[in-house]
Amino acid sequence: MVYQFSNSGTNMATTIASVHLLFLVIMTSGLPFHKATGIETEKVALLKLKQGLLDPSNRLSSWVGDHCCKWRGVVCSNRTGHVIKLNLRSLEDDGIDGKFGGEISHSLLDLKYLNFLDLSMNNFEGTKIPKFIGSLERLRYLNLSAANFSGRIPPQLGNLSRLIYLDVKEYFDLNAYCDESSQNDLQWISGLYSLRHLNLEGANLSRASAYWLQALSMLPSLSELHLSSCGLSLLPPSLPSSNLTSLSVLVLSNNGFNSTIPQWLFQLRNLVHLDLSFDKLGGSILDAFPNRTSLEKLKKMGSLCKLKTLILSENDLNGEITELIDVLSRCNNSSLEHLNLGFNKLGGFLPNSIGNLYNLQSLLLWENSFVGSIPISVGNLSNLKELYLSNNQMSGTIPETLGQLNELVAVDVSENSWEGVLTESHLSNLKNLKDLAISNNPLLPNQTLVINISSEWIPPFKLKYLELRSCQVGPKFPAWLRNQNELNTLILRNTRISGTIPDWFWKLDLELDELDLGSNQLSGTIPNSLKFSSQSSVYLNRNNFSGSLPLLSSNVSSLNLRINSFSGPIPWDIGERMPMLMELDLSQNFLTGTLPVSIGNLYGLMTLYVSNNYLSGEIPELWELWDGVPNLLVHVDLSNNNLSGELPTSVGSLTHLTFLFLSNNHLSGEFPSALQNCTILRILDLGGNRFSGNIPAWVGQTMPSLWILRLRTNLFNGSIPSQLCSLSSLHIVDLAQNNLSGSIPSCLGNLSAMASEIEIFRFESTLMVLTKGREDSYRNILYLVNSIDLSNNALSGGVPEGLTNLSFLGTLNLSINHLTGKIPDKIGSLQRLETLDLSRNQLSGPIPAGMASLTFLNHLNLSHNNLSGRIPTGNQLQALDDPSIYRDNPALCGRPITAKCPGDDETPNRPGGDDQDEDEDGAEVEMKWFYMSMGTGFVVGFWGVCGTLLIKESWRHAYFRLVYDIKEWLLLVIQLTLARLQRKLNL
């Protein structure tokens, strides 16, 4: 949670106050005084306006009678009685039905003295902004924002030369934003030379991308400019003129400029607020300053020292920020209140000078590459309310001075590499703290940060959000939380907490959005008494909880109880008791019984994981259509249970299904025909069951997006359908251990996902894949595995030459079949091949020499064939020297087997003779030179070091000082290690 504090409110208030002051001058001018009753023609004009408007909530019910100045939203001049202000803005309290619609009548032109018009926050259903508004020549204030108009901003608005405030933010119908009819230019803007406040946020200004800055430079009084999300692609490197000297607020976010920060931005002397977020800006922040001298010059000019808000987040900025912070900190009275540089590529250390930005209220540096520790000087930032340093590469200890910042509301220093001990001293004065997130990178091998807070300590704050992750909080559940009864998010993940959760926690009467106690050693049972808010999440996975499955609040939408010791049946009424469930993970427990039919009532359920339990019985008809609306299930994993029977036909209603795991059960019947309706299936795993019959051809026709097809260890027969070859995304094909016959389709070489490095969606799922002669479980890198396994069938014919086109194939297993013919000569084209098993076939002919070029190959089995000739040597085959690789190929010869090839038995040199004598003489000479070289080297090395120390006194002192320092350092390390062990062992 990020708390947003006003970062342009002061300037906005000044602008609006100026506008109201102007109105006051107008209304108190030397005109004759009239009672505010309204002129008759103006009353008639307002009634015509009302007649054209749609007013579903009857907001204009007060528009009756003669005194129109008393009507809602109408203000008249006390001097003249004329209508001068019309405010028809829809407020949040008015609700959706409170928005005006319909047509804006031309009768507005009869309000000759109107200087204020607000039609914002309504719904004019895509009608165009009336051009005649440009004829209301007395207008000073015009607000048409978020009124659901369409088309271009009428250039007639450029006639409003007295206009001071113009807001057309998101005036448009979102459905028409990209239409050419909604593309605006800015040629008309030059007529608004009195303008001070301009908000065009969201307006499509792509036509003005080349000249927008030049056009706006013609407005000498402009002080506030909002051009966020305007489709501007060009950020000019220089300022066309110096007319923008009054500019104090500049918002150019979300335009995608794809450039560096231009120098002119920081030369605007009165700039208070600058927002360039989401603009694809690159380079260093210091690119905006030609050199250090210019940076100092800008400080002296006051350009930087007046800046209150600087937002450069969500860009590609790199480099360090030390120099910028140093200069800002040397301002006599730095005004900077909000600094947001998050989500960039910035790095380096945080400078100690950051503690001199005394007015800083929010510091957002998350998602960068900063290193080092938090400067101790951060304790000087007495006004700081937000500190976000998460997802960097910071390390070291968290300073105790952080505890001095009693204005802090939110602290997030998660996902770094902290070490040391954090105690209550770090938190003792944070009386306003609401959000606290401290965690280390979960990839770190050890938990180097210890949260050691006394069980007797009572915090001065009431947290709403607490996240402690991948650090040591345990071994006991933190007792200092016993008074934190306002928590709505509690995350204590991977914190080495063990034992049971204390009773006082269940009695805190919390209403949680998220509860995450995963990856600990917690035990005991989970009561059903916890309260949760709507769409809440519960993660209790990877613990030792036991007992029956808890039925938590009906508001829970995500429940993860994976890898625990829950036992007994899944509650039969889970679908009625927890109807909001969208994610349910009960895998790797000790659950028994059958799948409850009530799961079918979870119409919002998207993921269902109940694998690795002891569930039995048939899968019920869970997924019938509900009032004609299909089920939303995306992932289903029922693998590794004792389920039996046929797959229910209702699975065909799962039209959103992408992952289906049913492996290692006792399911039977033919290939489920209902799966024809699952046209976006990505992973289909039916392995380890008793399915029989043919593999239907429609698999390759109705599942065009299939990534993984795993049908191993079933009773399928018939041939492999050639239609599988059309599955261009297929990268794992496992049909092993069936009764398949016929030839291997030659078109398998067309499986393009294994032939090139294509962009494939990165996914995570667990699958058993046979590689390197053993079956391994893959999860995080499953999307990188390319494998074809057709082993242990009755396939015949040759090894298709087309398979050698699959240059990214990692595993090819065709063993235990009836294959004949030769190994393809182009087998060396499979440059990524790691596993090749062609054993137990009737292959003949020589082993292709190209096999020696398979540099990734680390598992090879060609045994039990009829191969002949010399075994190739070189490269990777030199390391594969196990003779069993080639066993039972009688006609093979050469290393590493014992059979020699013809010509290998050459006559050896006779013993003795001249050659032998010459070798012995050469060896004797070489040994003499070896001993001479070794002696010379010892003398030079010894006296080169020791002789120098004897002669040079200063070097001698430095050397022994170094030895002494190393000894002292080793002793200190040993003492600290012993002290830590004593604390851990409570000695």
C-alpha cells in the first residue's frame, strides 16, 4: 500500500484562489446593485438547458420558480443579478444515476455574463463538445473533464481570450480514444493568452507531437500544465522561448518520449512540481546538466531549490544519484518534499547527504539497483512519511536512527540482503506507522536478518499492513503482535516460526485481506473463527498443520493449504460454505474420501489443485453449465491420487482450461472425447493411468496451442496420428510405455517449437520428465525443456530423418521398440541434444561420425542393436567412455569397448635399440634442467622477498604490521562466531 500525499496542492490552491479573487473583483465592480433574482432571459435559457439534459436522479428539481439564482448550481452577481456561474459537476455523492446526459442547449449563449462553467464528471454518451462554448467570451473558468464527450476539442475554444482555467482531462469516451476523429492539434491554444491552468490529461495530442512545446510557449501566464497520457512522442531538447517562466507545475507522464531528460526542464526557475513518470526516459539523471558547474549554477538560480516534487519513476534511467542529492542538500532551505525515482535502473550507494533534505515527506527508490546500507543520516528526515527501498541490492544493517522518524506512516525495505539484528529500538518512536515491510531476497542461502523483539514490548503504533519475509522471526510466534488489532494484512512467510499459533491471535477479532504464514514449521489445527474481508487470500502452505480441513470465511477467494498434514475428507459442503473461492490448493496432504460434488458450485473457481493425496472414487460431474455460463477453471491438477473410472463428460464445459493434470491415478476408458471442447489447452497430462484405445487425430486439430502432451504408461494402441505434427508450440511429447505400433511419423520434424528459439510464454508447473536415464521433476524451467519420448512401445520402421531438423531438441528416447535401418547421418545437427537413447531396437550400420559433434550430449545409450564399424571418437564422445553404452552390438569396435578394429594391431617397437637409448638420454637431460631451474627459482624467490625485508626497514615494518592485522582480524572473527553460537544455544 502506498500512501499518497498532496504534492501540488499548494500551487493548485494558489491558482484557484487567484481565480476566485478575480471573480470577487468582477462581482464587486462599480456596477449598480441588484438583488440576486436573475434576469428573465437568463432564467428562460436555464430552463431550456434543463429541458435538453437527461437528469435521472432529478438533481435539477430545484429549478422551478422565479428566483433562478437560488437554483442548485446557479450563482448570480449580487451587483447586477446576472448569472455568472453555472456548476453542474457530478459529485461522488450523486452516484452513477446522478450524472447528467443528453444535449447541451444553445440557450447557454443567452447567459451573456457567464464566467464560470463546470460540466465535469457527467455522461454525455459520446456527444461532441459544443462548438458554441467558444462564444461564451466572458468565461474565465471552463471544466469539461471526464464528461464522456467524443471527437476533437473544438478549436473555437481558442476564442476564449479571458480564460484562466481550462480542464478537459479525459473528456472523451474511452471507446473512441484511438479514432482519427479524436486526434487533436494545438493550433487553437495560442488565443488563450490569459490561461494559467491547463489540463489536457488523456487527450489525444498525437497530431501536435512535433510542436506542442512551441505552441504552449505562447502562453506567458501559464503556471500549471498537465499533459499526461497525451500520445506525445517527442520531448524537445531545447525550449523554443523563455515565455514559460511562470510555470510551476509540469506533468508530462505516460507519453513514451524514449529520450534523455532535456536540460531546459531544470532551468524553469519557478518549477515546484515535475512529473516525468512512465516516459521511457533513458540515460542518467545528470544528462540534464552538462557538467557539475551547471548543476551548481542551477542551485544558485533557485531552480532546483524551489522544487517540491520530483517524479521520474517507471523509466529506464541509470547511473548514480549521489551528485544530484549532494547539490539538493546544499540548498539553504531545500523545498523538496516528494522524491520518486522508483522502477528504474539506478544504482550506487545512497549518499549520506540525503539526511539534509529536511522537508522530505516521501522517498520512493524501490525497484532499482542501489547497493550498500541505509545512511544513518536518514534519522534527520523528521518529516518523512513514506520510505520505499524495496527490490534493490542493498545490504548491511538497518540503522536504529530509523526509529527516530515519528512521522513515518509507511516503510518498505523488502527484497534486499539485510543482515544483523532488528530490535524494538528500530521501531520505538514510530507512533504513526501503518505499513511495515521488511524482507530479504528469498534466493539468499541463509537468513541473515534476525527480528529480535522482546515478547514484553508493546508497540506505540497500530499497523494495518505487516510483512516480514525470509528473515528470522521465530522460533516463537511474535508476541508483540498481541495488541495489533487493526491489521488487515499479515505476512510472516519463511520466518522460522514453529509450534502452534497462540490463542490470543485467534481472539484479536481481525478482519484480514491477506493472511500468509507459509513456509514455516507451524503446527496444530486451524479454527474456523477467523474473519476475512471480501476477496481475501489465505496462504498456510508448507507447514505442519494437521486435523481436518478448515472451512474459513465465505469471503475468502484464495486458499492455499499445500504441503501440510491435513487429513480426512474434503468437507462435502465446501462449495456452499466458501462460495467466493477462485484459487484452491489442497495438494500434498493426507486427504481421503471422494471429491465433493459441491466443488461444482464454485462458479468463480479458476485453479483447483488437490494432487498428491489419497482421494479415491470416481470424478463426479462437477462442471455442468450454470445457467448457460461456462465454468472459469483454468488449471486443474488431480494427479497422484487413487481416482478411478472414466473422465466425466462435463470436463468438456471447461472451455477456459489450459492446464490439466490427471496422471498417476486409476482412470480408464478411451481418450476422453469431451476434451475436444478444450481448445486452448496448453498442458495435457494423462500419464500413469489405464486409458486405452487409439490416440485420436483431433488432438492435433482442436488443441492448436498445446505445449505438452504426456500420455505415458497407459494402454493406448494404434499408430501415432500425423496430425500431432501440426502442433507448432509442442515442446514435450511423451507417449512412452504404451502399445503403440506403426512407424514414427516423419513429419515430427515439423514441430517448430523444438527447431528454433521461439518466444514462448514463461510458465511454472510441475511435471515428471524422463531425461538422462532417469525421471526428474521439473518446475521453474519446465518451459525450457524440449523432449520426445516414444520408448517402450511396438513402433517399427526407421528413425525419421526429419527428426534431425529439431535443432533445439534436448531429449530423444526411442528405446525398446522395433526400429530398423540406420541412425540418420545428420544426427549431428541436434546441437542441443543432451539425452539420446536408441537402445533395444534393431538398428544397423555404422554410428554416424557427426555424433561426435554433439557437445551437449551427456547421456547416450545405443546398446542392444546391430550397429557395426568403428565407434566415432572426439569431443563429447571422449567423456562418454562407459562400455555399456554400446553393449550387445557384436559388430562394433574401437574404444571404449574391448573389441579392436582392423588395423589397430600394429607391430610395437622392439625392446632396446637406438630409439630407446635416445629417449632415455633425453629424459636424463630434461631432469637435470628441471632441477637446475627449480633451484634457481627458489634462490631468486626467497632472496627477492626476504632479502628486501632485511635491507628495507620500512617494508619490513609494513609486512609484519600486515601479519599482525590479519592475526587480530582472525581472532575477532572467531570471537564473534563463538558469541553468536552462545546466543543461539542460550549459553
